[in-house]
Amino acid sequence: MKPFLKYLLFSLVTLLLFILFVELSARVVGGRFLSNKFFLEKGEGLIKAQVPFDAKGQHFYDPKPAHTFRIFCLGGSSTYGLGFHERTAFPERLGVLLNSQEGSTKAEVINLGVVSFTSDGVLRMLKQALEYEPDLVIIHMGHNELPFRFSLNQVAHPCLNRIWSFMSEKSRVFNALFILVHKLTVERQYISVEQWLYQGDDRAQFFPPELR
């Protein structure tokens, strides 16, 4: 074998072993940003949504309490409520309106919106969310597919979709790198847009008293 090919083979094997070592270390160490799970068990049945931007720190219980109608709202920044007070995001408004009706059943509306989420991310979250007994799932999605072309490329190239899905579901390192890139790019844009739109004003003042 030629020296160049030996060097190339040695480099590839070394790289693969290094990636394997980091992946195994990530699984042992764990941690929020090294997990491929969107929901974290906090003990005593408390479940916390753990996604980029924290999905507004939503909590709920497993198993679902009696007389509770659980609704999960999935989507991008429109579901999250980017640029507005959290009380005026549509999942929060929906919860207030439903619970203003008479009856013994409580509506539990969980806002799982993530800024810049595309349909591939929503699908991965949905698979895990279904384990927590939702009675209704609302998905407001589609508008991020054009500015974030990767989802469209996945449709055009099914092989790419399978590789992406496998890595996002199985690899802790892949998820950590994905979140890091989002924090360095999307999150900076999110903070600047939030400051520009919100500017410290409580926009809930423009809504009826029951939604404030």
C-alpha cells in the first residue's frame, strides 16, 4: 500500500475512534445539551420540556392528572410567540379561553414552540411527545421550510433525510453540535429581533383582561 493511502487510512481510523470516544463519553457524562430527548424527567412525575430556547420552560406531569385535557402545541417561532409577551402566544391564549368555560375538566395547553424549528424537528419532538398522553396535538408549521432549505433538501434527497434522522435520534454529539450552531447563529438573531419587537413593552395590555 502506498504511503499516502496508509496515512489516509490511519487518519480516518483515528478520526472514527475519536468520534466514538467522544460519543461514549457524552453518553456517560450526559447533560442537557448532550441529550437527544426533548423531555426531561425531574422526579415525582414532573416532566420538563428541554429544547433550544427552553420552550418557555414548560412543565407537566406523567401520568396525566385526572380530569385533564392535555394539548401539545408544536411549531416554530409563531407558536413560541417570538417578539411578544409569553401570555399573548396562541397556546397560552388558547389555555385561558378553554379554562374560562364551565366544566370539571381542566385544559392543559403546553407550548412546545421552538424558534426556527422546521418540520423535521417537529416530527422528532412529536414522536417523543406522544408518550405523554396528549388528547390533542396542534401543529402550526411550514413557513420555516423556505428560509431553512435543509428540510426541502431532505424531501428531494431521501437518503439525506435518513442519515439526518439517524444521527439526530442516536448521536449525542450530533445534537450538541446542532444546538451549538443554533446558539451561535439563530439565537443571536432571536435575541436581537426580540429586543427590537418587544422593547420591554407589555403587549398584553392590548388584549382583553382575561388574556392578560
